[in-house]
Amino acid sequence: MLRAILSAVLFTCSIAFFSCKKEVPYTIPEDKMVRIFADLTLADDIVREYTVDERDSLSKVLLESILKIHKISQSQLDSNLYLYQTNFEKYEKVLEELGSIYKSKYENGQSK
């Protein structure tokens, strides 16, 4: 019975929290988030070139480097990934900018 009441309260609080229309405070600006996504994508591409045994440790090293370069913590990254992924419009805008970066780099690489 207590579990059912607790579940109902948590469910109600979740609905109230997510249905609120106020602006969500993003701690990482969109332009910086685009650069972080670009680095994460590049790191993922790099890791794919290694064996399964090597991937885990390499992934950790690359992630730590990305966090250090951008001067953010793992928790900041995690919370911002969640915030951007739950706000489709902002997430789509960041991904479009990321696509533009890769398109530009691809075109510049082809012209050389």
C-alpha cells in the first residue's frame, strides 16, 4: 500500500515537473554543446578503429580529454545531454549545426 502511494506521488510530481512550460536553464550554451558533440562524435569514430578489448580504456581516456578541453564535468555533460535530448527543438538545432560542421570539413577535405 505504501509503495502504491509513493509511486502515485512520484508519478504526479514527474508530470508536474515535465509539464511546466518555463525555460530550462541550460548550463552549457548551444554553440559550446555543438563543439562538444563534434568531439564526442570524432572520439566515437576513433574508438571504432580499435579492437573491442582496447575500446573501453580508449573511450575513457578520450572522454576525460574532452571534458578537460571543454572545462566541464561528467555530471554537467550528462545533465546537458539529458536536457538537450528532452527538448527536441534545441537538440535538433544542435545536431543541424553539428551536421554543418561535418559537411564543411568534408567539403574542405575534398577540395585539397
